[in-house]
Amino acid sequence: MNVRRILLGVTAWWLLTVAPTPGAERQAIDRGTVTLPNGADYTVEIPRTEETRTRGLMFRANLPRRTGMLFVFEATGRYGFWMKNCLIALDLVWLDEAKRVVAILPETPPCKADPCPIYQFDVPTRYVLEMPSGAAKREGLVIGNVLRFDP
């Protein structure tokens, strides 16, 4: 058997069994709208699997104005976030079960070296909104604000 045939066989096996299905990650991310108290609407990605939640906004070179990512957790808890492999700074906004802002971490810088810090607050949360750096201040978000969205 020649080497070329073996390589083609291995490549075909990998594509059929190991490689991610094109668009599979996109299918695991929904889109939605988050409305802030000032009336601003943010178009958000909502990761639905552990893999897409873990990846988050890693490797993004930019995040357009009035966009973000909304993490929806199955249960209320204390959720930590890190900025590993993030290329841009973000505002992180923790929300409780009632969609009330309970913590804001503005202008969180990308992680430049391991180990990356984990950002977490000792308050029960159900959702975390990631926004472009500076958006929380620009939009006037403060603790106690209630956001509107359908999880």
C-alpha cells in the first residue's frame, strides 16, 4: 500500500469522525437581543453548549458596537470568567435570576500570560453579559438596573 493512499484514508477517517461538522459551532450559538434600561438594544450571541460557552469571545479581533455575548446558565450560581485567548478588552456584567445587574467589571483586559485570573463575584447570578469595553459606562449601566431579554 502506498503512502499517499494511507494518508488519504486517514484524512477521510478524520473528516468523517473527528473533525467538527461545518457550522456545528454556529448551531450551538443562538442570537438574541438584550435591551438596556436606556433603551439601547444589543444584538447578542447566546452560546448553548459547554464548548461554545468555554470558547466565548476568544480569538475575536473586535466586537462591533452594540453587540455582545450573553451567557445563560441552567441554575443560579457563582460563575467565574477569564480572558484567556481574548484579543480585546470587555465589560462583564453579572445578572441575577430577575435579570438585575449585581456586578460590573468594566474594561477587563485580555490575559497576556498564564495563569489567567478568574473574575468572579460572591453574588448569585444566572446570566453574564459580555459587551465591548466601555459600553457599560457609555450606556449608564449601574448595579440594580434590570435588563430585558428572552433567554
